[in-house]
Amino acid sequence: MLAIALPFGAAGCGDTVIDSSKAEDTIQASLEKSLGGEIKAVSCPTDQKVVPDTTFECTVVFPGGDKEIVTLKIRNSDADVSIVGLGKQK
């Protein structure tokens, strides 16, 4: 399991959400380092609320066009997350 800290920002109505752009950059760098290869792109939801002990998914695109899903678990209200899974897109 890979733990990473993602920055978050406030959104309307008082909900705190993951900053998807920063999350994508952080996940891409972390996966490239841990997998020892290039990642073409990462796409995360833009409205993911920070709710501890919940999971969300981002799509990872490899240079050849293959796509996989990375599952992240929000560990706390500070938006610290862990990658808990990486698998083929359904």
C-alpha cells in the first residue's frame, strides 16, 4: 500500500473536496516511481468530497493506451490518502 498526502481545497456549501489536478499529478509521480515506468495520464473526479474511510477511483492511462483503475482510500479529514488497489478497467 502506498500512502500519499494530497492537498485539498474548500468548495461551495462548506464541503471540502480533493484538488483533482494536484491529486492527478501526485498519483502520476508516485506510480511512475513505484512502477518504474511512464504514466501518460491520470484522471480523477473533480468533486470528490473528503470523507474519512471512503474510497474513490481514478483512471490511469499508460503510454500504449492501456487503462487501469487506481483505488484510493481517504484516511482522514486532512485528505491523506493511500493507494489501495491498481487493476484493469472494468
